Amino acid sequence: MSTYTPTIKALSYARQTQLHLFDEPSASFSGDCSKKSKILTQRNPSLLLIPMPKTPGQLPLPGVNREVQYISDSAAKNSVKAKVLNRPTPAKVLRQAQSHDIVHFACHGMWDINPSDGCLILFAPEGDAADKLMPRDISNMAAQNAQIAYLSACSSAKNPSTKLADEVIHLASAFQLAGFSHTLANLWETDDHASSEVARDFYTFLFQNREHTDRHLRVSAAFHQAVKNCRDKNPYDFLTWAPFVHMG
């Protein structure tokens, strides 16, 4: 399974943080009251969906509504608490993301020669204008339940600057700096249908076999299988399936 990390420190932090989507440790007392042991109790993870099927000044994304609907249905079948954030603004997203285990963006992503100026395009607070969610805003977020950030957006893991190539500055790494153990993103512009298909399959595999103990491997394996499904349909169409990357 191909996976990436921006820095060794980020990898170390991700490994120190245990993944708890469907279970969480709780203290319990044995017969000897002076001794404590940990048991795993069932929990329902929370998922924040951030769709932008129509964006001011950008082409529409026809696959976004289907993608979000499928993920919402899959979440409901698996007792995952899903919330769709309508007319998302950067401020709304930063506030809501702090209290969710998984955040999923289905929107336009833009890269810049200065990677710090790359962005996810959302709505402005007032009117029908667009606004930008930028790496610096994301990395400063204090996410309490951060576990998975899925960026179904073009170029969300792209850093075009040769002078700053070793700095690994882009939207995906910003979410890792904010505390998310896993970030799923795209290296360049992606096919709308393929993006929706990979996202759909990822959540299907992620929510399967939830009786098994949670591990970080659950996330990377689900994404690997989703991308592999896309690749198997068009193995020689590299530009369609190759941009999907896992960081964590």
C-alpha cells in the first residue's frame, strides 16, 4: 500500500495516536479495586460532509450530490452520525470540523505557485461570492476528534514550487498539522466521476467489518482497495487513478 508522510515527526505523531472510530477505550475495575484495566466500548463516529456542487466562478461538479448522498446513506446504515454542512464558509467549516471524527470535502481545490496560497473553494459569509479555505487556516485549527480528512478536491496534495519542494506545504499536510492522523487527497486535477467513485468505495470498505478492533491499517487498506477498484477498470489510464494519495 502506497502511503506518504510530510515529515518523520508527523509520522511519529500519527503512530502515537490510536484510531478509534467504532470503539474507544474506557477504564474498568477488576476484582482488586486498586487495579484498572482498559476495555473497548462501542461508539458511533461523527462525519462532517462539506459539499460544493455549484461554486461561484467555477464549473459545476455534477458528481458531488451523488457522492454525498451515497456517503450519507452508507453512514446511516452503519450508525455513523453524518451531518451535511449547507452553504459552507471557511469559518463554519473550521468551527464544525473541531468536533467531528471525519471531515469530507467535495469541492474545487486550487493550487498556487506559492503553496501556502492553495485553497479549497467555499462560500463567502455573505452573498453568492466564493471564499478560500487556506493551509494556514487549517493548520491552526484545534481539532479535538481529528482522525480522517478526506479531500475530494483537485490538487489538494500538490506543491508546484521547486524552491519549496522539500517543505511539503499543501492542503493535505495542513490537515495533518491540525491533528488528523489520515488525510486522503489528490495530486492533480481529477475526473469528477472517478473522484466520486473512489470516495464511495472508500467509505464502503471503511465501514465494513466494524466488529474488528480499530487500527490505522483500516483506513489505508480501505483507500488502497478503493483506488485499486478504480485502477482495475482502466489500468492504462494513469491520469484517472494515479492522483489519489493517502497521507498518514
